Amino acid sequence: MPELEHIRCQRDQVLMDVDSSLDHVFFPDSGVVSVVAVYADGSIIEMATIGREGCTAIQAIFGAKISSVRLLVQIPGSAARCRARRSRGPWGRCPSFRSLMFAYVQAFLEQVLVSVACNGAHSLKERLARWLLMMRDRSDDDALQITQNLLAEMLGVQRPTVHECCRGVGTCPVLIARGRQQLTILNRQGLVEASCECYQLARARVAFHLPKTYT
């Protein structure tokens, strides 16, 4: 605890960028951070999300020095920040912390694998429903402070495409409501039914490795 600095994370804030030094590990208390790949033309696409179940820069704990991804705040919130070199201390002297981190690494990698498979196998509507549910699992509110521009970037599609998809998900039955810079989930169970099986699979794997996450 003495090594932690508590900070606020703002929407669209870059916590760490590609090729930057892995100086800090962030433990979100609220809000959501995206792990995104950055392409030569400046476009980005999401590879994984991190919420209060885990931490960023897990590769730093294993000795990596440079980031290969961008860490982008999707949903604003708070986090505890620790210098990466200081985080290796409890890793070495606290078996319970080390075991918990190993469990999180497994859950994180399985989330990435499920996301890769989902992006290739399922429709945009199903992927959108899965993504919104994953955000809701990390939030205390059905109103998610996200924009359609962000959604388009995270899902790797154009904004008009995600706009039409949101409109489709929002009707017959009504599952979500769109507002200025936010989306509100009105019918969670309906959204689960609209999602592909990947949501339940990813959730089950996190619950298996980190059983206190959803209590």
C-alpha cells in the first residue's frame, strides 16, 4: 500500500503508449482501460480490456522494459499506480500476491484468445452486445460513459456502421438507449441473448481464475 499512488483516469487518456518505457503498473478501482494495437496509419483496434479485476503492464512484472501496446482509458474512473520496479518486491516476497497475479495472467490471456476468435466468427451486433456487457461487468452503473466514435475504434469499424448497429440493438426489443457521450443498458438479459456465446465463455473463465470478481 505505501507504494501506491491514487489517481483519476479521464476519458481518452493514454496511460502508456507504444514503444514507451514500462514505468508504471495501474490497478483500476473503477472505469475501464483498453489494450489497443496501433497501426502505421494511426488507426487502432482493441485487443483486451482491463477493469477492477486486474492490472495493466503485466509484462513489466516479468521483466519487460518497453510497451508494445497503447493503454487507453475507455470509461473514466480511478486507479492505483505503482512504479513497475517497486511492484516486483511484493511479487518476490508475497506468495499470495504472486498466486493472484498468475491467476489474473491466465484470465487475461484467455480473454484475448476469446476476443480474437469472436472477431473472426461473429457478427458486429453480437460483438457489440458482448463488448457492452463486458463494460457493464466492470461498472456500477447501467449508463456507460462511452461514445460511438470510441465504439467504432474498439470494434474496428466505421462510425456510420456502428451507429446503425447501435440503432438496431436499441430496438425490437429495446436493449440500449443512446445519449450524448453515453450508452445506457436498459435490458441486460436481452443484451446477453443478443450476444454471442463468447461473452459467457469469457466471463466464466474470469470467474474460474478469479472467483471473487463477480461476488
